Amino acid sequence: MENIQKAIVTLLHYNTIIRDTLEYTIKKKEYNLDFFNFKKKGILVEIEQNTPLRIFLDKAGENGEKLTTRIKDFYETLYGDDSTILRIAPDGLRVDHAQHLTIYEQTLILHEEIRRITNVHVDFAKKNNQFDKRLEDLIKADERFYRGLVYMTMINDLEVLYFEYNKARNEAKGELTPQSNFIQNDISKVTNLLNFTRQNSVATDLEYMELVDKVFAVIENISGKRDLPIGKNYVDVFKEAKEAIAAFVKETEFKWRDLYNPVIKELLQESKISAEKPAAKA
């Protein structure tokens, strides 16, 4: 594996750790503590050691410093010992599900930053005829799976917020209240982040675009910009969108894993061989 390709795979691996933080917006009975610790360790390793990301950030001047600060903030907010969102307790990992918005804001923005750096490396590899076709397929699969995962997690929260908003308005006999305004503000933040995801996406295949259309049709439904389909209510449109997203995520995760695992395995084997070389000489 060429050096530039190793750098691309390392960056893709790093962004997988960032992406997998979205797991904590999904309510589960328990979370894998080993996986949490793996992510916790992996986030700082990339900026503390002489990695492709560290080298890039050092060369990027002020922008590199800003991104280093963003990564440290991501770590402290979500994985740090003082985090109020993810905390290790005697009974396992505890997640404060009232703070999903912070997880989305931190994860989505950092993921895009790392993706841009990956693209810089990809462009360099292509110009120098050092770009492996396997990586092209993996990057496409990674993009589709990531976008699907964002839509899957965020539409769940959008649904909860929308029905909470309606409940608050109904209880106040249609009047706006501090509570309904607070929920409305959260709905705006979620829709803004969904727009951010759509704008930054580079996937253009029809299956993906149809999924995006479904998500944004629901947003238009609940904001009064689009009529509900005949014979359907808000519960129906959320349900249909969620089912379509779940099917898309299942399919794209399978394709991504199929391409990702062999490439990572190869990188780890090469790293192991190079780490053993000095020992062999001694």
C-alpha cells in the first residue's frame, strides 16, 4: 500500500470513529464499553502522534490550529472524563439522551472537516496516479452509509420534537409558550443540521436522492410548506420515511463493511510488519 493510500485509509478510519459517535443518539439498553474506550483513545491518538492528520494540521497553519482545537473540544465534550453526555458508571456507559443536539453538532461538523482533508489526499493521489480503485469504491460506500446514518438518527429526534411541540401548543390552547418556543428552536437546529448534511453530500445516485427527497418532504409537511399525501397523517409520513431510511442504512452498511474490512486489515498488517522490522535487526 503506497504512503498516500495509507494516509487516506488512516483518515477514513479516523472519520469512522467520529461517525460512530452517532451511536449514542440511539436509545439502547446498554452500550459496549470496550467500543467506547476504543473510540475515546482513537480520537486523541491521531493528533498526538505523527499521523497523516497531525502532519496535515501542522502544515495548515491557523486553520490547522483551529481544527486541532475542534478535535480537542469534541473529545472533551463527548469522551472526556468530565463529559455530562457520556459517562462511565458502575453499571456501564450512561448516555444523557437530552443532549442529542450537542452530539449531532459536534459530530457532523467535525466529520465534514475530516472528509475535506481526506479529499485533499485523494486529489493528490489521483494526480500522481497512486489512487487505488478499491479506495474509490470504499469512499463512495462510506459516503452513502454515513449520510443514511445521519438521516436515520436525526429523523427520530425530529419526530419526537414535532409531537412534543404539538402537545405543548395543544395544552396551551394553541398559544405560543416558552416551552413551545424552546422546542421550536430545537426543531430549527435539527432541520438546519439536516440541510447541512444534504448540502455537503457528494452522493448523486437515484436511490440516495429519493431517500433525501423523502426526508425533506417530511420537513416540508411539518413546516406547512407541503400538503400531506391524501389519506395520510403525520405519523404515517414519519413512519414511511423511517422505514425507507432503515432499509437504506442496512444495505449501505453491509456494502461499506465489505469494502472497509479488507483495506483496514491490510493497513494493520503492514503497520505490524514495519513495527517488527527494527526488532528483527537488533
